[in-house]
Amino acid sequence: MPPKLIISTLSMAIALSLSANAVANDATNKKKNFEQITVIGSQAAINDIPGSATFISDEQLQKFEFTDISRVLASVPGVYVQEEDGYGLRPNIGMRGTGTGRNDKISVMEDGVLVAPAPYSAPSAYYFPTMGRMESIEVLKGAASVKYGPRTTGGVLNLLSRSLPTEGSTGLVNAELGSDGFYKGHAFFGKEKNNAAGLIEVFSYGADGFKELPVGSDNTGFEKNDVLLKFGYKFGENNAHNLEMKIKYSDEQSDETYMGLTEEDYKTSPNRRYAASQKDQMNTQHNAYQLNYAYRFGDGYELLATAYLNDFHRNWYKASKVSESYLTQYSEFEAAPTAEGIEGIGIKANNRDYQAKGVQSELHIPAGDHYVTVGVRYHEDEMDRFQWEDKYTLNQDLSMTLTSQGVPGSDSNRVDSAKATTLFIQDQWSIDALVINAGLRYEDITITRVEWSKSDPKRENGLTKDVSNDTQILVPSLGVTYTVSDSLTLLAGIQQGYAPAAPGNAEQDEEESVNIEFGGRYNVAGVHGEIIAFFSDYNNMHGNCTASVGCSDENIGDQYNYGEVEVSGFEFSAGRIFETNSATFPIRLTYTYTDSQFKNNFASDIWGQVNKGDAMPYVPENQIALSFGAVLSSFAFDTQVRYVSNAHADLSADGLNAIDSRVVWDLAAKYLIDDKQKVYLTVDNLFDNNYIANRANGGIQPGKPRTIQMGYSYAF
């Protein structure tokens, strides 16, 4: 991108993640710190959004003290989560039938910036922000989500980090211990003085893990650390200018594996792990930098800009042969280990470096009955795969011995990269009770894959592959809301769904769909909620080939075109707070119904033979979540129960409905010592229900069993 265009981009301003209507109408935003770029802005702003929207506040997050995003999103209608490790380190999230594979069909952001390590060139990469340090969470689906891209079919998940204080000082110290060696330490301190503000936050947590290896004292848990720094300064007449900087560092070491269990072993011991997985370990390091500038001028005009840089390194060292036949071999060997052991077990170093950087800006223009938003973003990202495989022998005593060490680059030696320029315009037109939101998004994307020979680790002998995919796309959207009364607002929307083809898409076909929704929000007799029907008609759905969905090693990173798919369903939510003189009793119910059907026949490396009419794997037909609690003067308790109906693991005869339905209860209770201190108790999976989380790679991964945590918190 030419330097002049970069300068002009910065000068236009606003991170692509701000709800124009929320800014225009929510007076509280005048005190907002713009490092916390929002999609929705507040609970009050939801009613004006032409689509399904959920805002989870800091108060709601504190009810259960969750560190697992899977549990947080369990009560959000239209969202599906496929668990993997039990602690939410690498969630698989989908929306409205998109599939759940490694968040590759939704836009995940932190403070308005895409957080996937390479959101264009490697959408299925293995990073997710530390949920426990977030201040609030926003979920947006439907026509309004087209603004954020690059994938516009499912929706947007925006995680909001701790905001800078607007006056005085604020802080927290929180410590927690629990089952399976779980620990959490969380502290932050922020202060504002003379128009300057600063914040430091530290979040560290981990566990020994709930799975059991048959060798030594090796744990199966994790350790993750997160440090956040923020600085802000307001200046100019009436503090019209606002400059803020965010710096974040995190690292993780987790002794996790893709290796599941055979059906027989799962029934006997669901939390078992095979000895052949004892060397499996993920190591990551993430650095993020974000600079925001905001300028308010005239009568309601706003100019904001964001520059960002994300660096991510990860090396998942794990057994590469984990299909059903290998799991059977490992199981049988443990039952009767022999002196010769099992030779030639490959442990692959899935060593990768990622970088994503860019500038994004937006200008808000009030013009009578119109509120116009013009935005632009320039983005670059890349994934550098430099992998190798070591060979081990599994010994009779179930230890493992290194027999040969691989050469870095000898397994995978390539770089996938992307450059994207995005332009966006949205007009919000108010005609009395009717609000029309019309938007148009333009993307110019170049995605490239270059590859060197696996025998050329220094990359000196020239490329063996150089492929590129250039795409220009226009994505329109139209949404309307009509306020019938204070108790009822109707909404409808239509949008084009789009996802660019990845470098590993042989036909270089984009994913395109037409998405329709209609429904309403209501507030009747103290009961508030929404009912929204949705329909998506794909003319080409993508499937991304990852190890997490059981793809073969030689095809990891490729992308498949699945052709026509139809998804339909509806979302329902209802909530009310009952009050007495001495207590309040909040209750909320959400329900999602989804019907998904492939409209053509094809053979899939991931799911097997797909026939017309088959339902999509890992998309349950029914999901229900019920939460209720009681709040007294010094004591509160909350419980959440969720039901997920059965789902396909794949489309083979054995895979149909192989993910059984489940009911999982979570419980939380807290006692307020005074207005600053509290002690609390949380219980995940209260009734210790054994359930299958997923069946990737031909093996079964279990859900987390009952765990109990106790903590103390001091806020000031």
C-alpha cells in the first residue's frame, strides 16, 4: 500500500468496530475511552440494531467468574461452541449454522481489532484472547455484522478489555484455587489525573488438568499468563482529542493433545489419556500493540483511527498419528506392553509464526435524519510454517525415547500471506419510528502461498510453489427496525454472506451466501427478550482443513468447497427480574433451533461421503440455556443449566448423531464481606455429567468433569 494511502487512511478515522447508533444516541459514550472500541456499546443500544445482538456486561461476567469463553457463550442464542480441552483455551465457535471449526467462519475481535493471528490467510489459527480479563463481551449477528468482515455470514464476537478509568483510581485483587490444581491470580490498577490515564493488568491461571496419563507424574494441564498496559491522554479544546495506546503480552504452556480415546476406553475411563501423548505440548507467545486516536468536532461529527500489530508464535509438539487405528494400537499396547515397544511414533513440531498488522478508520457524519458512516481498512497478515517431525519409541514401561530428530522445515516449509483493502459506507436513515440501515462493503484481497522444498530449510534454492488469489467483492446489506411501541420493536434484514478463498483452496472459489432474518424485540410486563428467525442460502460453503476436525496431515491448511447448503432456524430469549422487599430473583431463558442441509452430494476428506439432505456436523438442532438466581443483601447465588441436543460427528454411518445430547449445570455463590470484599464458590458441571465434547481424528475428547473453585476478591 502506498505511504500516501496509509496517511489518508489514518486521517479518516475510527476503528471499524463502533456502533454508529450507540455513539449517536448514548450520552454515556461522551466519557468513553476509545481503546475499548465497541460493536454494540451498551445494553440500552441493542434495541436500535437491525439484527440479533447480545451484550454481556462486567456484572454478568462476575456472576460465575468464568475463564472459559465456551461457558460464557452457552447462553447466547444462535451461537454454537464445540469444546476441546475443557478449559476454553482453544474454543471452536460458530454462529447460525456456519460450523464451529476453530472460529474460522466468524469475526473475532478484541477492542474492535481482528485477533486471529492471520484472519485472512489462516483463519483457523490457534489463538484466543484470555477471557478472564475481559470487561464485557458483545455478539452481533445479521445485517449489521457486514460492517466488520472479512467473513460476513455468521457474525461478530467482540471482546472488550479493561477500560481506562475516567476519574480517580480503580483496582482489583482476585485469587482463586480449585480442583485439579486450578489456580487464578488477577490484579489490575488504573488511575486518571489531569486528563491522563494509565492501567496495568495481570492475569495468570492454570491447572494440572483433569485427564490422566499412565506414566509418572506428568500433568495434562496448562499455565497461561497475560499482561496488559494502557495509556490515554485527552487534549485540545473541550478535550476533543483522545489518544490511547494498548500493549499486551501473553504466553501459554499447555500439555494438551489431539489424541482422543476409543469408544471402549471412553466408556471405561473417560478422562484417560494414552501414554503415546505424553510428549504433547503447546507453547505460545503473543504480543499486541494498538494505537487509537479520536477527534470529535462540529455538531456530532467523529473521526477515529486505529493502527495495530499482532505477533503470535506457537509450536504445538504433538503426536501426528491419532486416527482410530493408531488409537486402538496404543490402547492394546498399554494393556499388554511388549519389550520391543512401538517404534516410529512421530511427534510433529507444528512450529508457526504469525503476524497481522494494519490501519483502520471511520468517519461519522450526522446529516439531519441520516447518520452516515464511512470506513476504510488496510490489512496485511501472514503465517510462516516451518515444521519438523521427531521419531520416538514407546517403551515397555510406557516411557518414550527419542530415536531420531527431524530437521526444521522438513515437514512443512511455506508462507501464506494476505493483503486486503476494505472500504465501507453505511447510512442510517430515521423516518419517525422507522430506521433503515443500508450498507455496502468493498474488499480487494490478494492471498498468496509460497513454498520451498522440505529439503531446503534455509530457503536458498528457490520456490517450489507460488500461487496467488486476487478477489474484489461488493457485499451489500439492508436492515430495518420499526418501533411499534415502547414494548415492541420489529426488525428485518438481508445481507450477502462472504468469505475469501484461502491459499489452499484449489479452485479459489469464494464462499457466498444470502442471509435473511426477521423478528422482533419485546418488553412486556417486565419480560424482555427477542424472537428472530434466520435463513442462509449458501451457493458455496467452505470447509477448512485442520487437525482439530480430523484432517489428514498432508492436507492441513487446505480448503474445500462444499457447494450448496441451506441453514434455517430461530432464536428466542426471555428474561425477567422478580423483586421483593429483601431480594431479587433474575431469570433468563434462551433457545436456538437450527436446521441445516447439504443440497448436493460430494466426498469429503473430513466428513466422509456427504449426501443431499444430510445435516452439518457439529451443528445441534436444539440448544436451551436457563439461568436463574437470588440476590440478597450480602449473599447471592446463580445457576446455569444448558441442554444441547445430539449432533453428527461426521457423515459416516458411525458418525451420525455420535455426539450425544447433554445437560450441564454450573453453580456460583458469593458472600459480600463489605462493599469492597467478597468470597465466592463456583462449581462447573455440578452433577459431574460425563459427555463427549468432540470426536475429531476418530477419537473421543471428554467434556470437563465436575470442578470446584473458591476465591477471594478485593475491589477498590
